[in-house]
Amino acid sequence: MKIKDIIAPSLLALAISPLAIAQDVSDYSELKVITDDCGGAGCFDRRNLTSDQLQLVLDSAQAQARKSLNSESRNASSASKGQGLAVGLGNNDTQVVYLDFDNSSPFFWAVIFGGQLAQFPNYEFSVEERNEIQRRLEADYAGFDISFTQTRPELGQFSTLNFECEDQICIDFTGGILFGRAQGIDIGNQVRDDSAFVDANLWSVFAQLDPSGNFLTSLSGIPVENGDVAAALSTATVNQASNTAAHELGHNLGLRHHDSFGSPGTGIPTTGVPSRFDFFPVFEGLADGDEAQLHMMASGASVGIGLSDSTLRDRFFSERSVIKLAAGERPRLVTESSVTGGNKLVHLRKVVAPNTLIEGENADGKLAINEALIRGRIDQSGEVDSYRFRGKGGSFVSAEFNGFDVPVGEPVIGAVSLYLELGDGSSELVAENFQNFEGFDALLIDAELPVDGIYRLEVSAPNLLSFGYDSAGNPQLFPLDETGNGSLRTGDYNLSLYQVDGKPGQGVSSVPGS
């Protein structure tokens, strides 16, 4: 593809000077990628909202949940047995993913310098580029029961990746760049015919604004060799499209941005993004996850990656992502009633997963982790559900609550607290979380267990949520009952719990396995 062939006439009329472009390269070197890309409320940045904005988020999520519940009820009455269920729960067919590279329109609109609205031609992927993107997706998901095709299937359910921006402006130099968006975060891959879009037109916009390739190189990091701007453009486009496609498909398979965090036992990223103050309460655990930026589910909000990380790196799935994908293919859903009451314990099963790590401390190992997925419900305000399990001193426990950002029925905003049960009948708090750094679902990350013993993970739905901290470091709290949102204190949830072995005082050197 020649650069002169893809310059839109409307763009030429802008008559942007080389001097202006040189200035704008500096101005837009910190251009941000929009990370609200996973559908619903799952990736929504709740921090620093006003009370009115927060209420709109709650209203929208509840309306969407009601719509989804009504749809599920109708489908359940007409669907044949086993259809629409998660892999391993009645539908074990291979997940087929259709790669749709055909543009619905030859042009798209973008907001560029000074807020100007300009029309550009959609990038047309060559056969070689399409095949390379498919090859990379197959490599990223190797070991999982997922197949990719560029031919639209005539029969059966399939997921779709559309390689163009859908129904919005994805390139806005004044507001941010949207590389893609998934239909939703689908825990257990229950929806087998969902979709996502991938937009990789940003790099051709840069090449058109500056045909010398300097703008493209400055912001993508891909050098122009021997004056071949088209080759640099192809490299940047294919690299970003491949990474984004795998990322958005990951959301549709149940992955979230925090699944990009470094190897289990290292805590949050070393980049300072997210900050300890992006959690409520303030995160007090480890911050040694220096591998997070390498991973497929990384985003600007979750890890602090920049614009060129999608073009310079061939990202790959982290241990946390791989374990969740593997557990989703062979799920063992534990009911609340089967593991609560009396002296019942939650037994964590070992999940062995394919190793997709290209580099990192566990790249040469066999990935295995002890995990349980529990389906529960808060029936009334003030209820606390308790899950007891046997823990090893020095090991690390993580727990993810899904009930609002990722509704599993009637939505509920919950919190998780981990306790050590002491011999005298009392309990000692080990760690807790009410809200993670995006959305409202709770996330407990790598809580280190001090001794061997019986631990209790409590799930509750307190009468508050937080939407950040004020300038003095005090949490901004929003009561649910008093604002007419008390219904969000009851509902259905999934609780994912996993433990990684370690040594007291030494942490985890590798994920267990030979």
C-alpha cells in the first residue's frame, strides 16, 4: 500500500504544515489509549466521579442487568438443554472465532489537531497481513480449545472480531484513542456468539499526516528503514491489531485488566499504576509485579502502558490470565450451600494450564494453581457469607468477587475480607478489599498467609462504596441505602479463590509445577 494512495482529499484541504506537525508530535507524545474497552461497567474508572455521575453508573448497570435477566429467562424457556452454557457445563464445543477484515465503509472520521474533524480511508489489510494476525492469535491461544477462521461459518455459534471501529469515533487526539471494545466480560465463556471490534487505523492517520514517516516513528516506535514508510506502517498496524484482538477476545472469555498483573505472589505492578490509593481500602500488599507490562490484558489504567506498547511488544497472557482461561474451559462451580455451615471447608482443586509465557520467571515452568469458583447469593442486607479453607503459611491467596461489574444474576456490590481463625475462637484480619481500581467489584490480590491454619473468606455487601479519595487522602464514600440503591446490597455473585504456594518470608519463586 502506497501512502499517496490513501490520503483522503478532505485531509489535503487541511493544509497542515510540516512545522505544525513537528510541534504536534511533541504535543501528542502522551496521547492516551482509552481503557473503557470491555463493555458494561467492568472497565469503567469509578475514581473521581461526582455523586450524580456515580448514580448514573449505578442506574445504567441495574437497567442493563434487568434487561439481561429478562433475556436469559426468555431464552431458558426456549433453548434446548445444554445450549448457552459455559465450556464444561453442557457445551464443550470448540469456541470458533471469525476474523472479519472487511470494512463496512471505505472511510472513517477522526478528531485531529486543534479538534479538527477529518475523514480518512479505512486501512485495508493485505492477505499476508490478515494471515499474520491469525497466526499470532493462534499462538496466543495455543493450548486452549479455540479456533480462528477468516471464512464466516455457515453453521453453529461463533464469536466475531471485527477489524474496524464500530459506531463511534475511535481516534480523537483531544480525548484519547480507542483501540477496540469487547461485548462484555463473560466469565466461563457462557456467551458463545459475542463480538468485539479492533481498530488499528491510528498508524495510517499518522502516516498520512506526515508522509515522511517521522510522525509514525515518533509515536509508534517503529523505525522507517530505507525510506519505506509503508513497511513501517504495516508493522505497526499488524502488531497493534494482533495485540488488541487477543486482548478484546480475552474480555469476551472472562478476563479483566487486573489479570495482566505480574506472576502470582508479586502483588500490584511496580509502575505505580494502579496506585495503592486506587483501591478501597488502600492496598497494603506487595508491589513487585514488574512483569505486568508484558502481558496481554495490560492497559493504561491497569499497568501504565503507553501508546507504543501495542506496536513494539508481542504481548502474551500472564499466569493469572492463563489459569482463568483454563478454569473456564473445565469449570467446577461450587454452590454456596455445599461449602458453608458447620465445619465444611472449600477444597481448592489444582488447575494445570498451558504455559503461554514468552519471558518471565515462570516462562520455563508448568503452570499449576489451586482454585475454586463459588456461586453464592446475598439474600438480605447485612448478611455475611463465610468460606473456610486450609491455608499454608507463606503462600498467597487471591480472591475476585463478581456481582456488579460482571453480573451473574441479580446485581450486588460486595466486599471480601480474609481472616485467620485462632485457637481461642477469635479471628485475625489478614486482608480485605471493597473496591478495586476500576469498577466496583472487590479484588483481593496476593494476601500472604502468616501461618498454616484454617482461614475464612467473608463476603458481604456493606452499605457504602467508594469512588476515590479527596486531597487529604480520605475516602469519598457513597451510602447505598440512603440514596435509594439498597437493592444493590442483595444479589447473586461468583467468588473466585486461588492459592499459590510459597515459603514463609521468601514469597513465591515460581508458580508450582515442574
